[in-house]
Amino acid sequence: MDIRPLTETYAVSPQIDLTDVAAIKAAGYTTVIDNRPDGEIPSHLHTQAMQQVVEAAGLTFVANPIIGGAMTMTNVEVQADAMAKATGPVLAYCASGNRSSVCWALASAGQRPTDDLIGIPARYGYSLDHLRPQIEALAAR
């Protein structure tokens, strides 16, 4: 497991395993957001299996599958809602952490400077500079 904190309350990770949930809870995360569509992963990591293990550990689970290259505003709104309702730090995961970073940046537009929304994920190798116009448009809403 490779947790990459973007803020004190939001981190991203590549795909987690069922056996990682105890460590996620021990690290203080209270919400897990699954940004991975079931069609991309083995059946033992599908949404239903992950949800059962995460909720059994006493954590909140949010399914928000994002198809690579096809993120929607609904995905952004679901992510923003999950972040707003979280009672503690959030861990979002996908294949590499990139989609979870992009969704965070778009959901956080207007709440943080655009340079931070691009620069913070860049520390972990996520290149979001191409999203600058979208982030700025969302911030202007």
C-alpha cells in the first residue's frame, strides 16, 4: 500500500487490497473512496467485496467509479460530497492514484489556489497542469 497524502484530510493511493484495510484504519482514515470500476480489476477487489471489508472495519465506504479518460461532473460531485461528509481523513484509490487526484483537484476548485491543486499532486508524479482551465472555470462558478 502506497498512501500519498495530498492534504491533512485527503490522500490517494494506487489499488488497495482487502488486507490493507486494517492499516488504513490504524492510520486514522475514516472514509475510503473507491474510484476504480469493477471491469478493471480482479473480482476479489470488486466494489462489493471492498465495501464489505471497509464497512466491517467501521469505516465509511463510497463507491465512485471513474472510467479512465471519461470522468464526469457527477464523479466530481460525488467525490466532493464524500469529502464534505467525512468525519476524518479520506483515502481515495484507483489504479495509480491519478484519477483520485484529478477528482480531488476538480472538487476542490475555488477552495484552494489552482497552483496548489496542480502542484501538490505533482509531488507524487501526477501531472494535472492540463486541467488548469477546467479548475479555473470551476473556481469561477
